[in-house]
Amino acid sequence: TLLGIVCTDVKVDPESMRSILRHTTSKSFNCISIDGDTSTNDTVNFFANGAAAPAGASPVRYIPRKQMADESTASATEQADFEAFTRVLDNFFVDLAQLVVRDGEGATKFVTIRVRSDEGYVPAKRAAVSIARSALVKTALYGKDANWGRILCAIGYAPGIMGSDTLPVHQFATRDSKSRDSSPVVIPSRTSVSFIPADGSEELKLLVRGEPEQVDEQRAKQILEQEDLEILVRLEDDGAEAPARRRRRSEAVFWTCDFSHEYVTINGDYRT
Amino acid sequence: ADRAIPAAKQKYIPVSGTYPKGFLAGSAFAGVKSSNTKYDDLALVVSEEACPAAAVFTKNIFKAAPVITSKQTFFDSKKNGHGLDRFRGVVVNSGCANAVTGKLGLEHAEAMARTTDQCFGDSSPDAPPHTLVMSTGVIGQRLPIDRITNAIPKLHENLGSSHEHWMAAAQAICTTDTFPKLISRTFTLPSHPDTTYSIAGMTKGAGMIHPNMG
């Protein structure tokens, strides 16, 4: 179970609290997984008592994206306060959520999964969730095995990712507007996977636009020895020389950990 | 169980903090789980003045009693015109999730909220509680509610604003966690750059973690 309690002495409009919390949670606590089990009890409470606000201060108010930069609905000051407060909250909530992942039962790795797509945020997040939930990906990470095949496999069976199997194979490679609704949002020839080391050293490319790379095993071993690791998945990789497509480029970031023997011991020994 | 924090996790434990004005935190021992005879298992975080609040809850179909009760508190507060700025805080127990516990479980969750309200003179049976409720632990077992309600006055006495108070609360909500998770920081907003605001938060969880909250 995840529980969270966050308190601030900022003055916030009571009617805005729910929207602010929902937005912040969607990119933090709802983007973590230790074992893929959603509890019956998960709750985050957020309180804002205004105790530090100067007399006469206006409350911070939620401003929908469509209304940003529209001074008839929110003044420039209100917008600036909302943006600044949202940045503080987003970073704060992410830091809290990451602490939970770092304490994953039996975990030895802290893994950031970053998925880029030009089909929008939803398919990117679905792919990230599928990777994070895969027992085979997580056990490979525990074993320090650069098993990108399991990562690809997990992307391929993600809900909403699998395309229609009634389309002819050649249509998977084109963006026919008539078949848009039923064509897959993941195309193997546009998919690349890399490991990004936590120490800032060079990216290790594992798969480039659907073609496996000759992986330097020693380099892979060095990267996987570190506690922190980033898995970068590009679902929109057309190569540096391809013309830029006009699409919504989105990025989903998800945090998870590995599966170890210790996780099984802890939960197998747990007694009700 | 031994609660010593592993050496590798010590770096995540803050030795000090900057906590938001007007909030208090604390912990107490109730003995929710019979195997726990010494570690605090009740926590309380409150605002000295009632304030606005919001919450997100699990979308699991089998919502625990404290989830249902707290959702209902928000719903009733808004629907009956009581307002969304009347919240006192949240009372939390570890050791038992009070989930899949039927009508009695709901009564127990409400009892936790009402007993906490009474400590602040907030009791009015015709209005929704001012206190939210959370529980964590084993699913399918009922709370030892008398132990909890008997300990709540002591919990109220233990409230404070120091770093130690916040750490104690963060520790009391833990179950299989190997370390308490607490962060605090300060910031400013453009409208009043000379005003320092604070934010503090605690969280728990190490297993059964894949939140999908709304």
C-alpha cells in the first residue's frame, strides 16, 4: 500500500485543490511500480492552510492549460504563481514517489523508464507501464542481464499497443490516414532501446530502429553494476536524416525496481 | 521486528527539516498488530486551523473502509454545503488495512475520524468528520478499534512541530518499509518573493505498489 500526506502553508483556492493534486499525482505517484499490485488502500492527502501567506494574498488557483496566457480568465500574477507552485509540487511529489521505489521489497536497482512517442502520452505511458510490470524484465535487471528482448516483448503486448491483426502486414509500415484508427502505435522499424548509465557516461544502444546492435558485454556489465539505470525507449525513431514528422511528441517517465529472490522471501514469509 | 535502518538507506533520512507553519504531527502506540508491542503504529498530521484539503484514492474495486469513509467525507462536505476548507488533518494506523471488513470496518474508520475530531472539539454528529482516515497493513482483518480509539487522546497529546515529531509520524505509518520517508523544503512564489513558504510530505510503501489513484 502507498500512503502519502503532503502539507503546505501556501494559500490555495479550496476548489482548486483537487485539480492540482490530480495533475501532480498523475506524473508522480501514479508513475511508479514495485510489484504491479494496486492496493485496496492507496491514498494521498494534500492540505494547504495558508498560514505563511501575507494578509490579503490571493490564493493560488488551478488554471487549465487552455486558459493559460489568457489574461481575461487569470491575471499574469495568478498564472505565474500557479506555474511556480505547480513546479514545486511536481518536483516534490516525484521525489517522494521515488523514495518508495528505492525501498522496494528486496530491490537492488532503481530504474527509470523513459518512453518517447509521437502518438501522444497515452501509448508512451502504456509502454512504460508494461515494461515496469514485466516480471521477466525485472528479473533480468536483478541478474544484471542486458536483456532488451524482454523489454521489446513487454512493449509489444501492452494494452492498446497491439495493432489490428486484420490489416495486411505492409500497412504496418505506412501511415495511411484511412487506417489510422486501427494501425498500431508502435512500429518495430521506428523502435530503439538504449541503456542510459546513471553516471552520465555514454548511452549503450541495444536496438536501433528495429535492428539489434552488437552489444559490448563488458560495457553492459559496467552499466548494470550500478544501482541506478535508465531504460530509454524511442517509439518515434526515424533516424537523424529522416524528415521531421509533424506529430505530437510526448514522453512518459515511469520508475520501478528489479525483482530479487528477497522479494519472494519477504512475501512468501508474510503471514496474515 | 528489528527496525534498524540499513546502512545503504541512511542517506535518505533527513536529520532536520523546515516544516509548514500551523501544522503538527505526532505518533502513538496502540498495538494494532498483536506481534507489535513497542513501535508506534498511530500517526496524526493536523492543521491547527481547519483548512482546504484534497485526496486521491485507489481505483481498486475493493476499496478499504478508510478509503470509502474519507471519499464520503469529501463528498458530503461538498454536497451539503459544509465547504472544502473545513479539514483538520488525517489519522493513520499501520498494522491493519481495515480492508474487506464490511459494515463494521466502515464504522471503525468513522470511529477513528470522530474520536480524533473530539480531541479538537470538532465533534458535530450532523456534519461530516473534519478528520480523514488512512490505514495500512493486512487485508481482510478487522481493526482492534478499542485499542486505537483509546490511544487517540495520547496521540493528540504527542503532537508537535519539530523535526522529531514529523519523523515519528513518518515512522509510525510504515509497514514493510526499511526506512521512514519524509521530505521538506522551502520555496517562494512570484507574487510575494519575500515570503518563504514550506512544504512537507511523508509517504510509505515497499510492497503492493502500483498506484492508480484518482
